[in-house]
Amino acid sequence: MKQYLVGGAVRDGLLGIPSQDKDHLVVGASVEQMKAAGFRQVGKSFPVFLHPDSGEEYALARTERKTGVGYGGFDFDAAPSVTLEEDLIRRDLTINAMAQDDQGVLYDPYGGQQDLERRLLRHVSPAFVEDPLRVLRVARFAARFHPLGFTVAAETLELMRTLSDSGELAHLSAERVWQETERALAEPAPQVYFQVLADCGALAALLPELAALQGVPQPDAHHGGLDAFDHTLLALQTAAQQQADTAVRFAVLTHDLGKALTPKAQWPRHIGHEQAGLAPLKALCERLKVPNEHRELALAVCAQHLNVHRALELKPATLLKLFDRCDAWRKGERFAQLLTASRFDAIGRPGRQQDDYPPQSYLTQALATANAVEVKSIVAAGFKGAEIREELTKRRLAALTAFKAS
């Protein structure tokens, strides 16, 4: 029995960065031997065990054979006779197909260390095309390592196109697509994930609502010559650079979906795109089973981002309606996220990423002013039932009128 550190821990150690993974591989052992040594089996599809002391994962070396569609269509052989090289060759990328023994000796049969130096994400073997999930994983690694200069190897991108064209992506579960996408949104360069998916043809299969923005023109005066897709990715890049959370990043990603529905005769203008975008956004969220936190914020940003941009022009009564529609009274944190996402839309344009965004502070102050109106003073004045709501609205409107005049 021999044990190795494998995958991300080896890769990240060679890159000199903190590792998010610590997986171990066991060669030459059986399930019975692992259990006898105190390991607890947790893997269902293939033998994976938890170390009795550290709790870290240890997997038996295995080979795999394609037997069906999708990423689950494989048979596995985890016999003690499976070698280290046979296990590593089934992995997705060469930089993830390295191992290190307990003496620190590196095993790199497929050139992973060289690809780290070349900053290349390259597949290990032609068997790459057997697993459609690898399209998403490679795109996500591209988003993670983009700041270090990594790119997808041309031959690997070609295999990703082959996978996209094969129809295999349709067999990925919605939960897995969202899981990979949410993880990609949290990466340092999430825009690269969606660009890579577009480059290999996977975006149209997985996120057609977003892919439809490609080639859709916008007014040059406002968007610096970017089409709707490129503007979206630049806004997302800006959100990531400023450490926005994933809910805000998702809202930025989906805020302009309605522009894909604008009749070509109206290009490059997109009148009413914010309301038009609600239907495709709801369809996307339903299909991928997007969590409610992300969904509700994205819908609010889609519907209201233009009103936020025009905040300084809005009348007090319109400001009040905006707060009502966004339920800013009860969901102040989400309203703050809405303002943040709208800011990334506004500055996600060439040369404007460092611009100020006055509507954010203006609306924050306006909401605080309206919120300062106390219900208890209205009740104390003798108002009852529906009268309380009417008087509250009246006093809030007066407060906003005074605020706007100041």
C-alpha cells in the first residue's frame, strides 16, 4: 500500500499559493484493507475513505470506462492492481494529474509541471471528451488562474468544442451546472468562465439567455463600442475586482438579458429592456434551480437598474415607489446590494471602472431619510388601521420632498 498527495494540493504547492484541496490517493490497497486500518468509507460510486484522525479524503486508485451518457456514465475499477499512472491519466488537466509521496518526491507522468510553467490548462488524454462536466471545470479553472496568466490550450479548447457539439452537455444536471457556475462566480476572474464557455460553444447550450447577448449592439456613447455580452462581462469583471459577493455578481451577469429580445430594427437602443429581461431571467433561474437569494436580487436589479441610474432625476413620489417596489423598508440589505450591482453596470464600461456613482449614496441617504419617519408617532397621533399606512406614506413623501430640496 502506497499513499500520495494528489490533485489541487500538489498543483497549488508548486504554484506557491494556498491550497483549497487536500486529497490523497492510495495505490495497492483493497476496500477491506482500508477499513481494517480504521478508514471510514464514504464514497458511493467508487471507494473514498476518511482518515480516522485527520478526516481527510483518501481514494483508492482507479480506472474508468465510459458506459453511458453524462458525467455519471462510467464504470470504475479500483482493484489493488491499478497503478498510479493509470489513475492519473483519467484526470482532466495535466496540472491536476500530479502526485507527491510522503517523502516529497513528485510524480508527473503527463507534463503537469511543464504546463504550470507554460501557464497552460491542457487535457491529459483524449478521454477528456468522455465527461461533459470537464467543460465547466476547465472554464472554472481558467477563471481561477487567469490572474496568474493561465490560458486554455488550443487543442483542449477544441476538445471542449467537440463535447459541446456532441449533445453531452444536455445530460448535466441543473444542480451540477449551477454548482460549477456559482463556484466560478466566486473566482478572481469570473468573466473568463463565461468567455471560455462562449469560445467553445457551451454557453449557448447551458446559458442560452446569456449567449443571446453576443453581437447585440448598444449605443457607443454609453457603452464604449461594446456589445451587450462584452459589456456584461466587463461589469462582472469590475464586480469581482471590487470583491462583490456572488449574489451581486450573478445580478450583474443577468441584468441586461432583455437586450437580446430587442427587435433589430430598434438597435442599438433597447427601450424597455429591463422589463423584457424578467422572463428570460426567471426561466434561467428556474432551469438551474438558482437559490432564492440570488434570484430575488437579480430580478430586482434587472427591473430597477435604470431607475437607480436616474435617481437624481426622480421626483419624491417616484423615489417612494422605487423603495416600495424593492421592499427597501424591510429588505435594506438587498436594496444596498441592488445599488452596488447597478453601480457595476454603470462603471462596467471601457475607461470608467474608477468613476464615481452618485446615485448610490443619494439613494442610500434618501432611504435613510424616509425610514426616519416613525410609525409610533403616527399611532400616538391617533391614526388607526389603514389610516396608519396612508399617513406613513404622506410623511415619508414630505420627508423625501424636503430631502430633494436640500
